[in-house]
Amino acid sequence: MAILQPLKFGFVGLGNMGSMISQNLATYAQTQRFPRVQLWNRTRSKIEELAQQGHFEIAGSLEDLAKSCDVIHACLANDDVALSIYRQILKAAKPGLILVDHSTLFPTTSSALHADAEAQGASFLSSPVFGPPAAAKSAGLLVVLSGDAKAKETVKRYVVPTIGKSIIDCGEDTSKGALLKILGNSCILGTIELMSESFTLAEKTGFDAGLFYEFIQQWFPAAAWVNYGKKIRDGAFSGKTGFTLPGGMKDASYIRRLGAETSTPTPIIDQAWNHLTSAKALGGEGLDWSACAAGMRVTAGLPPFKGEDFSLPRE
Ligand SMILES: NC(=O)c1ccc[n+]([C@@H]2O[C@H](COP(=O)([O-])OP(=O)(O)OC[C@H]3O[C@@H](n4cnc5c(N)ncnc54)[C@H](OP(=O)(O)O)[C@@H]3O)[C@@H](O)[C@H]2O)c1
């Protein structure tokens, strides 16, 4: 049996997703007797808390991380953050460094980072993921991969089952991985928008939301329908265990930008954008993006929020 070359991993970005993915990576590193996973995050307290829970060590700086790691995984909020962080890493990268990006980025941003990495003798893999933080915790993500074939070979040694349950390989062009993620999120946001409408109609017609959800479970047994349907049924939109509304608006803006750039109308996502905007204006900025339903509810004359997770400041 071939002996695996030990890999020194780094992880950057300990948000809702990264805090889960990094723990699975650390468990893998520990079982393989690889060095501890080096952690870096903007908010230091999150690193210190996580570092106590597994096979981790704290990186002093992004430069230290870049100098010592073979593979750095990252999951960051948006394009500006990703560009800034990766460019700091690449300045100090050792030759052959592989960057594995799980953020949802615009395709041209992924391409720019690929070019920057190549210029430094490093590789940038676009590896966005499908699934909420709970799926990240149970290594149940669908992992997209695109970029340099040799770097992908290294990462494919462990990504399944360490981080996810399966991979879709989009080839060597990193923009394609980013594109698949945006197309996929278009389907998910469209589903949230549609369920927001149907649950609102159920309430307005006096139909029991629980019974309607039972129908969804039986007839549309797919993760996006079942998970977001439950949140909309209950009005339980905690942002801490999901995908925040600003994150959802970022992805909606990518979909609309792709539509504008290619003269492709995106009417469902435009409508969802309006409902996300209303939900944000109503105080829901810290909630999950399925709080889109609150924007729909007000258009039908219902109070925006009904769930126990949300309390607007009272007069
Ligand atoms: N949540 C989901 O269901 C989900 C699913 C699939 C993909 N995604 C994608 O995964 C990425 C992360 O999502 P998430 O839900 O984990 O987001 P999140 O909880 O908001 O975490 C964002 C991460 O980015 C860091 N960050 C934000 N602004 C920064 C800045 N100016 N400088 C340095 N670091 C900064 C945060 O650091 P701090 O800890 O210091 O704030 C945190 O580590 C996003 O691109 C999202 O689209 C999310």
C-alpha cells in the first residue's frame, strides 16, 4: 500500500461553516498522524476557543501560516475579504502551496486568485460547498472542485469523507467551480422564495402550516425544501446556525450580476432580492437568509416575524 506523504494543513475563516469544516480536517490530520492544523481567523477569540477542542495550533499570522503549510483551506465571507486574505498568504507562500477555497465567490474573483497563485508557484482551487453548517459538522457537504489537476489529486485523497460526502469536479478552470455554486444557490434561493409564497398563502387561507410542511417532506424530500421549509414553518431563522441574510444577499447579487452580464433575466431571484431587502430593513440582518419569508409576509399584510428566534426592539 502506498504511504501517504504527511500534509501540514492550515485553516482560515472560523465562521459558521469554517468552524465545522476545520474540526473535521483536524480529526483527519490526527488520525493520519499529520501535524496539527494551524488556525487563523480575524476574531482571535474564536481561534482560542476552537484550538482547545482538537488537533490544532494557533498561527501567529497569515505569513506564518503561509510559510509552514502545504495546504490551506479557507471559508471566507465575500470576495473582498478573500482577495485581501489570499494575497497576504501568497506573498509569503512556500512553493507548491495549495489553497482550497470553500467560500462562495464570483467567478472572475476565483480566476484572479488562480492567476495570483500561479504567479507565486502556488495553486488555487475553487472548492465551494453545498450544505448548511449542520452538514459541514457531519461531513455531509457536497464539495465542488475546480483548478489544477495535480493539486486536485492531493485534495481528493481526503476531502471525501473528511469534509463532504461527494465531489463534483468542474475541471481545471477555477471559474467553473464558482459558477456551479452560484447556479446551485440560484435554485436554493428560488426554492426559499417559492416556499415563502406558499407558506404565506397557507396562513392567509387558514391552512395548517404543520400539515403543509408534512406535504413538503413527503413530496419534496430534498435538503433545501425540508430544511428551509422547517425554518419558514416555524419562523425560526437563527443566523448562528445557518447562512446569514447579508451572505444570502451577496449570493443573490452574484446571480443578478451574471444575469445582467449575459442579458439573462432573473425574475425569481429579483423578487427574492426584494424580500431579502425588506427582511433586512425590518431588522433581520442577523438572521438566516430564509428570513426572506418575512419580506413576503409583509406584502400580504401579515406581521413579518412569528418565530421565537426573533424579537424586534419594542417601543
Ligand atoms: N452558512 C452556510 O450555510 C454556507 C453554505 C455554503 C457556503 N457558504 C459560504 O461560505 C462562506 C462563509 O460562510 P459562513 O456562513 O461561514 O459565514 P460567517 O459565519 O459570516 O463567517 C465569515 C468568515 O469570514 C471572516 N471575515 C469576515 N469579514 C472579514 C474581514 N474583513 N477580514 C477577515 N476575515 C473576515 C469572518 O471572521 P470573523 O470570525 O472575525 O467575523 C469569518 O471567519 C461564504 O462565502 C458563504 O457564502 C455558506
